[in-house]
Amino acid sequence: MYTEYYGFSDDPFRLSPDARFCFKHRGFSKAKAYFQYALKHGEGFVVVSGKSGTGKTTLIDDLLGDLEHSDTLSVRLESAQVQGDDLLRRVAFAFGIEANGLDKATILNLLEGRLQERMRHHQKTLLIVDEAQTLPASALEELRLLTNLRLQGRPLLQIFLVGQEALTELIRTPELEQLHQRILCTCHLEPLPLEDARNYIAHRLQCAGWSGDPVIEADAVRALHHASQGIPRLINKFASRLLLHASLEELHRLGREHVQTILAELSDEQLLKSSSSSERQPPFNQDEEVEIADIAMDAELCWNLVYEPTPMGD
């Protein structure tokens, strides 16, 4: 509804991940640089973690988009609570191997042959496991064993593990010590600080064809950031509801009071956690009174930074 009212070409704050709206803030760019570094290095695991809603799926989508026309075959596997043998079958299916009714040794032989064929044609193979924190230790150990598959001393398979914060705790357990030793680097996606949240909102509005209407005042952005705790998915949730409210009320300038209104509505609908209550909103700093319209004057809001990843120590 509000997309038509404000003349947007698309919904700027949809909840589902959409790589077209990817905002490459510092943490995002660092994680992606680690992925690129590992791909160039050609071995070892990379682990990226973060709270739910911090952009891990968007990060994967963005990386896969870059690799779409490269010599790297990228397979994405949504994790499930399966044991090692079942995970091996899922990996085999992902690489086009019919594994039903086959024993483990046969599956490994077929998978190794498929990966060797690619390497002989100078092609890389990447496996990305999303929501990896749900995997039991036996399944993660099975993934480590897959990295033992080699041709002429070179690993046949590169593996990236992406998951919530529990993943980093899991890989540090004693039973996964050998996997831990093979981790090339790790990165944790943090919630957005206020400045990045401002730029994130402006970036998504611009991607949706925003032309300055409505104006979102600085105190409204600050209130959105505080309520969402800097988590992009929650910023989308609250900003979308804010724009819906604004279109229904035919508003063209949105302030903190409008954010408080939609937060109260969400609370009444039991869609707002108590930790996001606007009542704890700190006083607005007048020195920070910069409207989204001013922020959007920057021609490039995405980061183009190069990082030198630091290998994870023992």
C-alpha cells in the first residue's frame, strides 16, 4: 500500500532477504573479504556467525551472485539436525549424486570422483552450509573429513560455515578440535551502529526509488535504531510498519512520535519484545539532527573496503 502512495518502485523494507538491497557496511564487507581470501587460498574452513536478522543470508546471496559466472561451482546447503551419514547424503545430492541405497564408502567414492573431475578442469568447488549451528558434532566432523579429499596435494572442496552465535561455541568444543585447527578465519556480524543504521535506511529507500517523500527525521531514525537494537531485519520490520502508518495517515514528514505510535501498536499486537520498548529511548542529541534526506546526498553509501584477514590462531 505505501509503495504506491509514496511512488516507490519496490518495497524498501521487505522482511525476506533480497540481495538487490544489499548494504555493504563495514562488518558485511569484512566477512565477504574473508570469504574471498579463503577462496583464493583454496583450503580451510571459514566461519561467519551472527544473531538472527543480522544479514547472514544476504551475505551468502551476495557472494553466490558474484560467483555465478566464475569457475567456482557453489552449492548451498540449508542445515538441519541430521547426523553425519545423513549429512553426507545431503551433500552428495547437492552435487548431483543419487545416494539413495548406497553405503557410505560408495557415496564418498562417487563424490570424490565428481570433485576430482572438476579440479582436472581447473574448476573450484565450494560448499556453503547455512544455519550450521543446528548440526551435531558428528555432522561437523563429517564435513571436516570431506576436506581430506585431495588431488595432487590440493583440497577438492572448500567449506564455509554460516550460523548463529552458538556455532562459534560449538566448534570450540574438545570433540571438534581437529575442525577448529582447520579454520582459516572467523567473522562475527554485529548489529548496526547508529550511523550505519542511518545509511542502511537511506540506501534501501534509494534502491526502491525514493525521491525524498516521506522525510524521515533524525529522531525517528534514532528511535528505529534503538527499538531494533541495530538488527537489520527488525529495522525493516519497524520501518515498514512506520511507512504503512504514514501512508494511512497521509503523512510526509515522520518523527519520533510516529515511531512510538507504531511501536505501541506492535506491542498491543504482541509483535514487540519488551527489550524493544520505546520507553527506554534515550534523549535525542540535537547535535545529531541530520535527516535521511541529507544522508542520501552521499553518492555512494556502500563500502568498498579491502581487508587483510587475520588467520585464526591456535
